[in-house]
Amino acid sequence: MSWTDRPGVRSVLRMALATRTDRRPSLARTVWDSTVGKKTVMAVSGLIMLLYLVVHMIGNLKIFFGAGEFNHYAHWLRTVGEPFMHYEWTLWLVRIVLVVAVVAHATSAYQLSRRDIRARPSKYVHKKARASYATRTMRWGGVILGLFIVWHILDLTTGTVHSGGFQEGHPYQNVVDTFSTWYGNVIYVVAMLALGLHVRHGFWSAAQTLGVGSRTRDRVLKTAADVLALLLTAGFIAVPVGVMTGVVS
């Protein structure tokens, strides 16, 4: 008789198998595995990034008040919360939240896309034309923005790919240097146009996912998405345009 045939061993094996079978996934795992859960993660993480973009754009526009004002603002970002928070702690906390939001947003978007492809393995005989240009370019817009974030950090945060001599503690001059090159302007403007399309579609989609939209509010939400996308795009592009026209120098 093998050892697995013994009554005591069989009883233990049955209990182990029963325990393994009865094991249920956690609530967080169940939510994440669902389509609704992934869409909710996309909506919440997108709104976090949108809030950051609004604040970031307002801060960028301080460059039109001169080098002293802009450099003081950049220094203030590193001292927020002092003396309770050490130097740059608050800034790093914001960065960590943003990284988590970006990763969660990109991961859920990718997995939803793969799930949609698996659910519709064969192409439609007649393509539906109701999708807007922004909807059709959401995926490529996300890729463009992801690549831009990497370039933007390497250019104006670490100075790794910065044109000319990167000056630590002189953000005003670093910005002027970047937008004094044709490729710096092209990269930035293309990325901001992609951002505008992404925000236009994403804001309305997030409202629908979170249950804010309705038949009576859809027009207001779409108008708000259009206005927000336009303001963000114009606000961000104003900086390189200001450098190119000599308003900022």
C-alpha cells in the first residue's frame, strides 16, 4: 500500500484540496479583474493626472512674469510643507502619486484594449464611423504622451538630454534654452495637441464611468471637456510660443 492510500493521509489531502478549492479571490482582486473595475481605475487615475495638469499649467504661465517670479515658484515647490516636511518631501510625494496614477492608467488601458480585442476576434464587415477622431487616436495619443513624459523629465528635470548647458536651480533659463530649438518646440507642441485630444475624450469617458453623466448632463459634460482640453492645450503651448516670439527671453 502506497503512503497516499493510508486513511490519515487521504483525509489530509482531501482537506487541503477542499481548502484550495474554497479559496476565494480578495475583493480588490475581484474589482481589478472586472471590466468595470479597470474602467474605474482609469477614470480615477485620469482625474488625478488632470488635476495635476491644471495646476502645472497655471504654474508654467508664471514664466510670463519674468525669471525671478518663475524661479521663485520652482523653489517654492521644493519647500512646500516646511518645516513639517523636509526639503522636497512634498514634491516627491506628489511625484510618487503621479507615477502610481500613470502606471495604473496605462496598465488598465492596455488590459482593457487586449480584452476588447479578444472579445471581437474578427473584424467588422462594415466599420462604424461614429467614433470621433479623438476616440480613434486615444491609444496612439497615450503612447505619444508616455514618450513625451520621459523626454520632458530627461530635459528639464535631470538635464540629461537638455540642449546647451543645463543650469541646476535656474528653471527659467532651462525652459528658454529648450524652446530656443526647433525640435524642442515640435516635440512639445505635438505632445500638447495629443494631450488636448486625450483630455477631451477622457474627461467625458471618466464622467460616464463614474456615473456622473446622464441624458440631461451629457451636453454640459461634453462642452466642459471641450473647454478644458482647449484651455490646457493653449495654456501649455503658450510657453514655447512666448519663447519663439521673444515675449519670454
